[in-house]
Amino acid sequence: MDVTLLDALSPDPIALPLIAALSRTGRPRVHHRLRAERFATCQGCFECWIAHPGLCKVRDATNDVLKDAVASSEVVWALRPRFGCWDASSKQALDKFLGLLHPFFEPVDGETHHKARYDQNPRLGVVAVVDEEVSEADRARFLCVVARNALNLHQPAPWVAFVAPDATADELADTIAAARATTLRAFPTLPPFSPPPGVGVLALEGARPRRALLLVGSAKARGTSTSEAIGQALLERLAAFGWDTATAHLAELVKLGRADVQELQELLESVDLCILATPVYVDCLPALVLAALDRLGAAEVWERRPVLLPIVQCGFPELSHTVLALEVLAAAAEARGLSWGGHLACGAGPALEGRSLAEPNGPATHVVHGLDLAAAALDRGEPVPVEATAEFGTSTMPDWLYRTMGNVGWVARAWQHGAAFSLGERTLAPS
Ligand SMILES: Cc1cc2nc3c(=O)[nH]c(=O)nc-3n(C[C@H](O)[C@H](O)[C@H](O)COP(=O)(O)O)c2cc1C
């Protein structure tokens, strides 16, 4: 079997028996140690679709990894899941797998996905190191995340092997062989998100003026992301009620190679409400957001904890694509002892680009209503009401129309880069 190993464990010693175990079924053809290689944070520019199809413009390890993946029959990831999701190092690499897809939208089992760029795609396998503290709910979520990734990335018959941190090479080999002999349950779509009972939905208390911080999870340049535009629109409404407001970008506060997020922690401790506005990347949260959640202090070290209000939006028209990101945020909020201030989520985020979010208009109509309702409730000290969440998540156009307009949009954007006729280029296909 032709395997590419994407190892987010080394230099942790657990990686050694794992490599030995994998070698028993044929040594991996390539072994990337993800924590030692450089993966720049995905900037969400889509140039790997519209400017140089199939290739990332950044000179980091991405294109080598993609080339190896395309030439393999199986890609095996090795990692320690966090909050029932990929850890930040492996997600940093996974977020850059976009080049394996074709930009065109297509319907799959009633949901929107992208076409595959290549005819053959490697099988997706994950060796997930979990200790006894990892809950059943987190394990179940991780299986769902991987199954959804496989669907989105056209990687067939996904498997996950959960292994203990002290597993021997023999035990690892047996567990991997058993996992490889199975295929994960498919999750063609997901039911709407509802916060788990363990997460306290808490009203805002304390003296006025209240303070709100907008944390932008998109790594796009300041002032250019949809996440920032929506978050800013909510901040402006709160400011109109007399709140003190501030904005910070995770891309400036979180460095992947550094564990320290002191500045972020202090910022959060200084506010009543944290609005975390983020896009969906590869079915879940971007690596940047996962890194921030991972590094924030445990519940007991916080001097003062803000209420968390996530705003999640995604590029496909269906709301179901935001569910896993919200579930991971809820799990992280529970682990960090943060209260949940309700949530806002919508599909078709790119339809909002360049639109005013001050007054209802076109595709922004429901989003604007949702923001108005949310701001009024927050100012009363209440969490975002279900009516605001429902309004915000209501789609303004049929999914087929969004897909059609989106596909025309990809061609138009590629045209500007002289790439309109090479959108589907199989750039990294083995010759
Ligand atoms: C690397 C990457 C992965 C993405 N993966 C998904 C996905 O799995 N599902 C989805 O609906 N949208 C996905 N999107 C689309 C973004 O969520 C969408 O374009 C969003 O509006 C970007 O928000 P921003 O402007 O705040 O960055 C992805 C975008 C990028 C750049």
C-alpha cells in the first residue's frame, strides 16, 4: 500500500511505536513531520482555485504534501484530537488541502460540496491518540468530523483508530488493522446545532457600560473578511446602546509555533462579552481558532470570564455545515468554563461580501434582522434569543441558485487571473 504519513505527533515519543506499527503493513512511502515543517496559516484567498489552480501560492510545505497525497492510495494522519476535532498543527495542514478540490459547487445527497480536482483520491485514515480524559462525546464528534472531511475532500472509506498514549507497537498495529478493515458511518448531513446541557447559557450581569470584544477568526487582512464585517455590525449595534467595544484579530494574537496566548487571555478577562466571528474551514474551525481555544487557560486560572457568543458562517449555502464548528466551540467553552451567550450561524457567507449590514437588503436581509434582535437581547443582559438565531440562519435564495451564481463567480474571478480555462488543472497528478 502506498501510504503518506502526516504525523502531528513527533517529536512526542508516542510517534515511534506508531511508525513501527505502520511499517508492518508496508513502510509509509513518505513521512511528513507536521510540527517540524512550515505551514503558513491559510489566508482564505482562494488563489489555489482561481490564480494557479491546485497550488498554494505560499512557499511552505503545502504543495509537497498535496503532491504526496495525490500520489498515494492512503493518507494516514497521526494526532491528538482536541475538543473532538483535529489539533491545531494537523488542522493547519488540513486547511491547506483545498487545492485538491475543484472550485465548482455540486449537490451531494441534498447538500452542497465541491467537485474533486483529481480522478483518484487517497483513502483517509486517522490514528487518534486519546487518553481516558477524552469523553465519549468528543470521540463521537471526532468520528463525525473525519467522516465529513472524507465526504468534502472526496477521500473514500475513511477510518479512525483511537489508541492509548502508552500503546505498544503490537497494540497499535492491531488497532490500526481493525480500523482499516472498517469504514466510518457516513454523515451526509447534520441536524441543527443545540448547545449541550453542560454549557451554561448565562445572562450578562454587572455594571454599565458593558464591554464587548470582537475576536476575528479569519486570517484575511484586516477589514476584508465576512467574519469581521458581521462581527463589526453587531459591535456597532452594541455601541449604539452605549457599550464599549474593541476588535482583535486572532491572526495577530496567536502564533502557531508559540504556546503563549497571554495577550489574548488578558483581553478576554477585560470584557463582559466575547464575540468570536469565524468562517468554517474544512468542515470545522480554522486552525487559528483551534490553536486559540487550545492555549487559553483552564477554567480555574481565569481571573474573570467573559460570556462567549460565536458567529459562524460558511461558504456552502446550508446551515448544516456550521454545526461541527459550533459543537467544538461549545466543547471548548465547557472546558474553559466560559458561559455561552447563544450563537449566530449562517450559510452562504460569501453572498454577504461587500454588503451593508446596517439595513435589510438582498441576501443580507435575515442576517440584519438577526443582528438587530441579538443586540437588543444582549443589551437587556439576555443571551441571543432563538428567534435571532433562526432569523440570522435563514437563507435568502434557493441552494441551486447560490451554486449556479457561485460557479459563475469562480470563472469570473479566475478570468481576472488568466486562469478561467485551467480551473480544473490536475497540476500535481503523478506523470
Ligand atoms: C481553507 C478553506 C476551507 C473552507 N472549507 C469550507 C467548508 O468545509 N465548508 C464551507 O461551507 N465553507 C468552507 N469554506 C468557505 C468559507 O467558510 C467562506 O468562504 C467564508 O465566507 C469565509 O469567511 P471569511 O471571509 O470571514 O474568511 C472554506 C474556505 C477556505 C479558505
